[in-house]
Amino acid sequence: MSGSVRSGDVRADAGGQGPRTAAQSQFVRVEGNPLEVDWSQIVRLCMNGDSAAWAELVRIHHRRVYGLCYRFTGNPADAEDMTQDVFLKIYSNLASFDTARGSLQVWITTMTRNLLVDNFRRTKNQRATGSLDDGWESSEELSPIDRLTSHSPSPHETAAQKELAKMVQNALARVSVELREAVILRDLQDLDYKEIAQVLGIPEGTVKSRISRGRAELARLLERNKREVM
């Protein structure tokens, strides 16, 4: 499977006419802050068969979807497969998007999370873990570990960071699903409490409790790993 999801992966077909060409598209490329974009208009264009609008929606949201998939699966190849599945699901459910119920980002995150949980249940005994940084190689963002340093790391520091990343990913994989997803959405996806509550369908108070418990559990597992290594 290819390393990215393209507009051609999901063919728009409005009234049997097929996707519009670039010349026919009414869409203008998104510039600036994606949160300020009128996504309801872009969704309508996608539903009308505008392939350029769909390609832009995928371009803007692909990194976030892939990042969330990777944090759950711990495997780059599985994350790519899940990302493809997510966008197929998104395209087939565009008509259900309602701005009155939340932003497009929250809607996409909710759909991603639901598919990940379903996949987790199906493959519970087959999950693999990997480096926390594997999924960031093609990303413009710094990985969580890289954010800890403001200078170019030495070879020793790089090795130490990789070992720490491996420990974090292994520990994260051992945290219960309900706590793990809360920590991932807050600390790795940067969603606020209200958005997480929408995604998980639980009260904000429960979100805060799960994040606190998840962080504590992660810290406990890391401390145990540290003692075992020493």
C-alpha cells in the first residue's frame, strides 16, 4: 500500500458523473490556519464530486490521522493501512458530518478512534510494538522526544533518546485502552478536554480522571522498566 492517501484512492461519483477535473473544481487550496477554514463548504464540494476538495481535506488531516493510528498500533505499516481505512470511512460518511455537533477535526478524530478500537479488539493478541519515533520520519513536526532538546544531539544522546522512546512506547502499549486513548489524545494529539470528551463520548470530568490515571500508570511502568534495566 502506498505511503499516503490520495484523492484517487476514493473516487467521488456525483450523480454518476464521476469526479470533477481540476479545471472544473470550485475548490481553492487551504492556506493559513486549518481551524479557521469553512470545512462544511469543503465537505459539500467533496459530496458533489469535487476531487480537488477531497484531496485537500486528505492533505490537511492525513498527518493527524496517521499519527493517531501509529500511537495505537505501534507499527508504521499497520498505521498506513488504518489511515487508508479511516479516509475510506470518512468519505463514505461525509453526509453525517454536522457542524452543530463539533468541528471536522473532532469528527474525524472520533471516526479514527472508533476504527482503532474495533481493530484493537480484532487483533488483541497480534499487536506489535515499535519505536515511538518511527511514525515521524516523514513528518515536518518534531517527535515528542526531539522536543526535549533544543540543540543537535550527540550520537550518545541520540542513542539515549531512541532507548527512551522504545521504553515509552512499550510502556504505553501496556496501559489499558481507555486510559491510553485519553493520554494519546491529550499529550500526543493536543486535543483539549472538551474535544476529547466529544471524541470519547464521556464527561470532561471523566476525561481528566482518565488522563491523570493514564499518566500515573505510564510513569509507574516506566519506573519499573528503569529499575529492571538497572
